[in-house]
Amino acid sequence: MEVVICSSYEDMSRLAAKAVADVVRRKPNAVIGLATGSSPLGLYAELIRMHKEEGMDFSRVKTFNLDEYVGLAGDHEQSYRRFMNKNLFEGINIDIANTHVPDGLARDYARFCREYEEKIKAAGGVDVQVLGIGTDGHVGFNEPGDSLASRTHTVTLNEQTIKDNARFFEKESDVPLFACTMGVGTVLEARKCVLVANGKKKAKAVAAMIEGPISSMCTASALQMHNDTSVFLDEDAARDLKLADYYRWIQKHKPKAPK
């Protein structure tokens, strides 16, 4: 796991976006896994800038989102489909038919989850997966206690996640109780993972993910088993890391490292 501690949210977003863009430049028809939430907003804004100012081409890219609330239509103000359209897809030259977000109104979720997995496999698998982390250490909507081998499935959101997400809704009781999410096992099959985290509220979860034991109590800790994960943090999110100085030392000397 590569840990990159950045001086600001903007720097974090720029470096994370470059990691994603490098994959697309090498493979124009790359499959990108996407996350929602406030942390990746700067990353997506930078990808849009790259498209508009540098000619970054997304015309052959396919995307698969991590999750969606059960019960929300794609045009709902707080749906993740609408989030992605507004914050990324409408700003780049991607074919909307090549973008996939779990269906919040699926009639048969067991069947839908199986088919979502099949679509990812048919597309060739995820080349680079964008991730965030919850304050309780969840990745996607894989809550504490969820299986580290899980596939795309429905989940009952815990109280902490509902409280954290209530800021996006008129009131806490409006936050859906259920969600559909890629499983941890699904995430780990991505060829590369790029996780972004910022702010003091994420510091405890970040430390558990990077330096704690691999445990279903912090599902993001499963990324310790992934062979190509880059974690981009601002100073606040990195504040609880015991080896923060070593991670900075590694980045300082990275240009001189043997290839």
C-alpha cells in the first residue's frame, strides 16, 4: 500500500486524479470504478479540467459505481446516479450508456447484484477503482462486520453511516436504511485502487485501515491485501498515523527508487 500525505485537499485531489488519468492514458478503453461522497469531488473536478484543458479522452471509458441507496430513483436529488452525472459525467466526453450505477429501484436485488457482477466481468474487470472511507472504516457501503470476501449485495446501513450522510438530506429520517454495494471481494479484484480521504473526522478510520489489523470491523483494512493500492491523504486525515514520517520519507525518495 502506497501512502501519500499531501499538504492540502487540492493537492490530494490533483495527485489522485493523475493516478486515475495515467491508467486511462495507458488504456483508453479502461474500466473505472467510482465512488461518491465529498472526498472524491476534487478528484472528479480535476478529471473534468484535464478533459477540457488537456484533451483527456473518456469516449471509450466504461464506469461502474460502488453503490446506491435502495429506494431512490436515478433522478432523486440524493441518488448517486444524479451525483455522478452532475459531478463527473456531464463534464467529460463519456458515453452515458457506458456508465453503470446500481439501480435503486431494482425489483429483484439478488438477481440485480448477480448481473452487476457479470457486467463488470464482461467489461474485462475494473482497471482502477476510486474509493473513499467512512468514519467507521467502511469502504463502499460494506459496514463493520461485513464479509471481506463479499460480492455485490444489499446491506442495512448502520446508525453511524446514516448520521454521517444525514447532512445531504433534509432530515436524518430521510436517509435510506438500505443500500446496494459492491462487496469487498469485488473491490479487491480491481487491478489498481485509489483511495482519497481528508479531514480530522477520517483520521481514526484511516489509521485503522493502514496500520491496524485486517478486520471486518474496518472493511477498508482489506486493502492491505491488495497489491496496488495508493492512498492519498491530507494532513488532517493522516494525523493519527504512527508511521507518517516514514511515508513522507518514502515519497521524498521515490524518484530515486530502483525500477
